[in-house]
Amino acid sequence: FVIVHFVTMTKLSLISLLIGSAAAFAPAPAAKTTVALNGGMDDLKAIAEKSNPVLKFYDPLELSSTTIWGNSNDETIAFLRQSEIKHGRVAMAAFVGYIVQSNGIHFPWPISTDGTPFPFAAGSPPEQWDALSDAAKWQIILFIGFLEWYSEAGGTHYMRGGVPGQFPKFSDGGLVPHPVPFNLFDPFGFSKNRSEEAKQNGLIKEINNGRAAMFGILGFISEQRVEGSVPLLKGLVTHYDGETMAPFAH
């Protein structure tokens, strides 16, 4: 429920057309699942060549050579890699959620104890979000805020020797005051026995899919707000008069 309703997303087939150029952006994650420091530029070049063998390393804004907040270049690259992976994951959830909600798919039980159903009848995904109560919105936002805090506070930080994109296990660090049976990533342990090569290949796929999904969700939202702005989606999504960036507007 948290992810499905937080979502609002992007283009359909335009994704496949843009994935090549999208995958070329350099501030990308690394081809390694080890530590990102002391080799940030090497990681960027390796991931660029694997994610887009045609364009390879492409950094027109020169983000890979900058530093932020007094950190080293390697630490800055780790920050950029973490940001891209995280935004890609959110976009993938949002893109799938947009399609699911647009087709009226929802859980069969009520959304609250008073029997209120999921707002699938309200219209498009942004309109379904608007139809939620403020209490429901706050639950979603606070849960996402908790995950964001835990990703920064738990485990070894990605800018201090950790792995960009690796979400800390709830069982590590003692930050959660009670046992949590499942971790956010791979809760059933399906990936723990995968080889390093398989993990690296999976990371490349995740990065490319995340980049494509970012274009996708932005395409959906843009076409809803400005009809005709995404020609391939014209007539496929309904117009939205609300304010996408105002979560508590109605």
C-alpha cells in the first residue's frame, strides 16, 4: 500500500527508445559490489561501459570531477551513485504503481478501519493520492522518511567506505528496538548465494531500468499536466488539474 499509493509515473514505449541515452549518464553506480571509495572514477567508467557499450563514459556536466560539502572526489562520486540508484528504485516502483493504479487494481480489503475502500474510483493515480485522507498520507510519508533515515544511519555509510545502493539490514546496528523478521532488500534471502558476477550483472540491469523508469514516471506526470507534452502518451493518460508537487493539496 505504501509504495502503490506513493507512486505516480512515466512513459510507455518511449522508455525503450530513451534507455540507451539514459543509461549513458556517468554519475552512475559502480560495476563493483565492493566499496566505492579510492576508485570512484574507475567505477564510473566501468559501469558506463557495461550499461551502455556504445556511448560508454559520458559526463557533460563534469559531475564526476566535482566535490561537495568538503568531501573528497571519491566520496562525492559515492554520493552521486547512491542518489542515482535510490532515485531509480523509487522511479521503478512509481512506474509500475502508476500502471497498476491506472488499471483499477487494488487490494480487496478496506483502506481504513471505518470501511473506506481504496480510492481506485477517484481517477488517475495523482487523483487517487488526492483522495486519501491526510492521516493516510502522513503514514506513507513518515514510513518513507524512516527508510531514508535508516539508510543513512545504519551500517557503513556509502560515503565512508560502504557500498552505494546497499540498504542496511534491520538486524544490524541495533537501531531498531525490536526484532524485524524481514529486511527491506531480499527479505527471503533469494540472492544471498548468487555469484559476484551475477550480482554485478544485476546491478547493471537495475541501473538501466531505474534510469528508464525516471524518464517514464516523468513522462506520465508531464502528459497529465500538459497535454501533448509527451506525444506517445497522448490519449493514454487523463488530464490532471491538481498540483503534483503539493502532497496535501486537494
